[in-house]
Amino acid sequence: MTFIAVLAGLLLLTQLAAHLCHRIGIPGVIGQIMIGMIVGPALLNWVRLDTMMNEFQNIGVILLMFIGGLESDLGLLKRYLKPALVVAVIGVIFPIVIMGMTSFIMGFSLLESLFIGVVFSATSVSISVAVLKEFHYLDTKEGATILGAAVADDVIGVILLSIMISVMHQTGMATGASTSLALIFVEQILFFAGVYLLVRWLAPILMGLSEKLLTTLAPTVMSMVICFSMAAVADYVGLSGAVGAFFAGIAIAHTTKREIVDKSVEPIGYAIFIPLFFVSVGLNMTMTHLSQSLGFVIIMTILACLTKLLGCGLGAALSGFSLQSDYLVGAGMISRGEMALITAQIGFDAHLLSGAYYSDLILVIVLATVLAPFILKHAIKHHQQLPTTSLSQGSTVN
């Protein structure tokens, strides 16, 4: 029953923190992350990210991305696919080159420097989705570009990490079982082929069948089956489960049950699981050996924010977006969250980085993730000065 008591306390604290954040005009997710930092190893050390908490936060990020996909416009995502790819590619190049070179100059080996660059090339759009949703920016050209770029970013990052691990295995530098890079490519191609089939045919058929089930909330349950199944398949092929959940949301959005599912799933997610995801970000933070590595942490945190802000902003500019939109897209891509944490863990297990610097890397990821909503909110406020922002308002690339 200890976990139940902790759960009750955390849910109460996250509600109070989010309320206070809204009162002073900052995104509620910041308060929830701060709760994790306060009660976790960073300060009071009352709560740790144990197995049960980790499973709850995993469900939280899956539901958050499912809701993001559910409320996204597939036509808008298709329309801004090209700028999303440009944003993703440049947004990957900047961190790898700049943060990799900085790490090398600070004394890391070439392989460790490349790995650090790859870690920070990842984008976790989950927190950005929460902020975009809070300010009703999911259905804008900028929101569509951020979502599309984050998915492409995820795929590119997985490929780069896979190449590094494969090279290490071939040179005898890594231990453990290796996975064929060609097999990873094939599996991911099959995954996206399955996404197309799901959106086009499978989801409408399954949601139609759910209407014939004599059970309570059958369409909602069926949507959760699709969501968790896609998350599991995405995780199996080396992608984030959040990517699978996002596409599952898009698939359900193009059925007649979109509104019913949205009204049912959102309370489930935001009542329990999603707040715990944001708390877990704070729980990952630790102050161990911070005094010895403070310079590294500060420099890398600044670069983590700037490389995405400038790199992805440049990608948006090259795609014809306005200056305000460039800033918004760049800000929306800063958050690293679970994708960078997952990449760091995989690389650490493959001995791409020594244990002495692993905690520092995690701290930089958490700090960049905490700063991201503040920067994104500022970008949104700045962008709201424009006369048109959403598809319904006739938004176009400037």
C-alpha cells in the first residue's frame, strides 16, 4: 500500500503545483516537474523512480502522445511534411556537430563526443505537446511541423545510435548481443507500412466492430488496445513507444469515434498517468557530484537549448516560415525528455559513455527539459501577435 499512499500524495501535490503555475502565468507542467525535483533525489529524496512509478510514467507519456495524435490534423501534418523533415535534419545536425565538438574539446574521446551529440539530437515532443495543447496550438502549421519533425527526429536518432552500437560491436568495443542494422531498418520500414494500413483500413474496421460489443465504453477500450499495441510494436522495432501511440491517435482521429474517445481518454490520462510522467522527469534529477561537473552541466545545458532553437529555427526559416514561426518551431523542439533519457541509457549499456559522466548527462537532459516549456511559452506569446495562426484561420507558410 506504500505506492498507493505515494500516488495519492503526488497527485495532490501536482494539482496544487499546476494550479499555482497557472495563477502566475506559466505552464502547469513546470509545477509538476518541480514536484518531482523537490520530493525526489535532487532535494528531499522522499520518492524514487521505482518499477511501479516507471510503469505509470510510461503509460503517461503514451497517453499524452495518443491524445496529441487524436487532436492533430492529418491533412495539416501531410501539408507540412517537407518543412518537418527539413527542421528534423538540421535539428539533428546542429547538436551532433556543436555539442560533439564541445565535448571533444572538454576532454571526451571521439566516440563519447559523438554519442553525446546523438543523445541531444533526440527530441521528446511530449512536454511540447502539453504546452501546445494548453495554448490551443496543436492545430497550427507550427504545431504540425513540430510534431512531424519530432517523429522524423526520433527515427534519425535511432538510426544513428544503431550505427554507433553496430560499429562498436564490429570492432569489439561493446559487449552484449548486437542487432543487425539492416534488420532494424527493415523492421522500422514495416512499422511505418503498418501505420499506413492502420490509418487507412484497420482502425476504422476495429472501431466499427467495437460498436457491436455489449460492453461499457467499448470504443474507448478498443482505442486503448490500438494505442498500447502500437506503442509496444514501436518499442520492439527500436522506436519510442510514444511514436506508436501518436500514430494510433491519428488513426483513431480519422474514425467516427474520435470525439467519444477524446472525451473518455483525456480524463484517464490527466487524472493519473500524465502528471506522473512529468513528476518522473523531476525524479530523474540528482545533484550528486554536481560541484565537480558544474561547468560541464551549465555549458551543455545552454548548448542543448541553443542547438535545437537555432537549428530547428533555421530549418523552419529555410522552409519559408516567418521569424515568429521560426522561433516557435525551434522552441518546440528543445525538450529532450524520455527520448534523450532512453538514448542515454541504451548508449550507457553499450559502453558508449563512462559511468562517471552518465549522471551529468542525465542532469543536462532534465535541465533542458525543464527550461523548454518556459521558452516555448515565450515563443507562443510572441507568435500570438500574428493575425492568423491556425488552419481554421487560413494559416499558410509565410
